[in-house]
Amino acid sequence: MIDQLRGQLDILPPGPLAVAFSGGMDSSVLLHALAHSPAARARGLRAIHVDHGLQADSTKWAAHCRAIAVALAVPLQVIGVRVERDSGTGLEDAARRARHAAFAQALGHGEFLALAQHRGDQAETVLLKLLRGAGPEGLGAMRARRECGEGFLWRPLLEVPRAALRDYAQAHELRWIEDPSNAQAYLSRNFLRHEILPRLQQHWPQAEAALAHSARWQRAAADYLDAEVTAALDKLRGNEPATLDWRGWLALPDALRDPVLRRWLRAAGLDEPAHFHVAELERQLLAANDRMPCVTFDDTQLRRDRDWLHATRRGVTPRTD
């Protein structure tokens, strides 16, 4: 594990370095390993703990993190967040969004925040995305590095199995917090972790590694597709940002048509369609030219007028001059 972490740190671009430190085993291992790395120390290593306030002992967890940080001589920033319990997307997702918003605000310019997600987490993410019907972008799972606020999220352990982290923690006699929510099987990720992946690995011992490998292939495909979507949209967008050449859009390959439409709508600040809305739009656009196709979803409507597809808020008539 140390060799893999050192290799990832060696190729990391210059910049300050922080660790997202929850106090759990994974982040405890990552913080301990980086705290004992002269290269990490040279970057001005610090730690960030986000207190979600969801557990009765969350203040004790923050105190534990402070004590560990003091013992390692690593500065620690504790950030309290408010998690929306009725967000409609579940408590897990709401906590993740609140945490990442806190990270985005806390990171300095060009600063890298090391996250402790490992190969097992990556495999779980692939399965979750697959069960939700995701395409290449979703199945690419977690990126090793991506922008966050003025800095970057960095996941140096995505190739490291969970067992290697546990071996490190036990070898160095680390103390960590066991989050009781990790045992709640009704949470989708926990169900996969405790019930599904172990059974898969009984039959396919390399299941975790294979899923992570698939994520790398899908990430490469998604990045290539992203560049193609950008180029296609540049050609099809009209002089007005919310207009699109509908004939050119229909002529796109299947792999580009849906993501180009979504990218166009996101750029216009409008809602994204479900897959059946896209299919209905295609059907209507292929109908007789004397018809006026109109597809509506959420607060967005798409209308065809002559050579252009117009995207507007529901009830707003597009300009045609």
C-alpha cells in the first residue's frame, strides 16, 4: 500500500495537500501514511474533518480526530454542516453533497484533498451505477482526480484493496471510529458491501478487482465521449444558446445524441430529460414537417420551429425572429 501511495504522490502536480479525515479506519490509514511521508509534509500537510451532526456522538468523533491530528502534528480544520433530511434523494446522498460543499469552500487555490476511497469502494460504486442504469460516465465511477472549488479531490487508493488498509491499521495499532451507520443494511451501499460483494467473491474471487478494472475502461470511454460531445455541440448550437440544429442532432450517432442534448440543456440552465423524453423527442422530430413537436418535462419544454429546436421554461414561447 505504501508503495502505491508513494507512486501516486510522486506523479501528483505541485500544490498544497490536505486529507479528508472522518476518523474511520480508511481515512485514519491515509492520514497516518501521509503524515509519515516527507514528500507529503513538504506540501504543508493538513486535515479536514466534516461534522455532519447526524450521530449523537459526532462531537466525540470530532474530539477523537483532533487528538489524532495533534499526535501526528498535523493541523486539523473541523467544519460543521447541516444535512437536509428531506432532500428527496436519501440521507446518504444529502450528507455526501453537504460534505463536498464544505470541501469546496475549505480548499485553497490549487490544493489537493486526499480522500481514502479504495478499490472496494470503487467496486461498490460501479454496481450502484449499473443498477441505476448509468452509462459510461456513471460506470466510470470515482475519478482519481477532479476539480473541487479552487482545488482538487484526489483519490490515491483506488487501486488498493480494503484488506491492505486493514493490515496497515493493525500493523501500526491505529485507533479509529466505527460509524454505526456502516452496519445498516437498508442503505444501498452497505447492502452491496455486506451482502452482495462477499457472495460474488465466493464465486469470482477477483470480482472486486474486475469491477474496478471495468471502471477504468469506462472512465477512458467517458472521457473520450465527453470530448466528442463538446465538439458536436459546438457545431449544432445556434446563435442563441437555447437553440439547436435539430436535423444535425438527429443525424448524430446514438452514443452522442442523448449526452449532447443533456449538455445543451445544462448549459442553458434547464432541466435534463428522462430517457423516454429523449425517445419521444426523436419520434416527434421524425414526424411530418407540418407538425409542431413539443416535449415537456419538469419546468422545461422543447419546441421545433423550422430549422431549430428551442429550449425554454414551461409556458414560455420561444422567439422565432
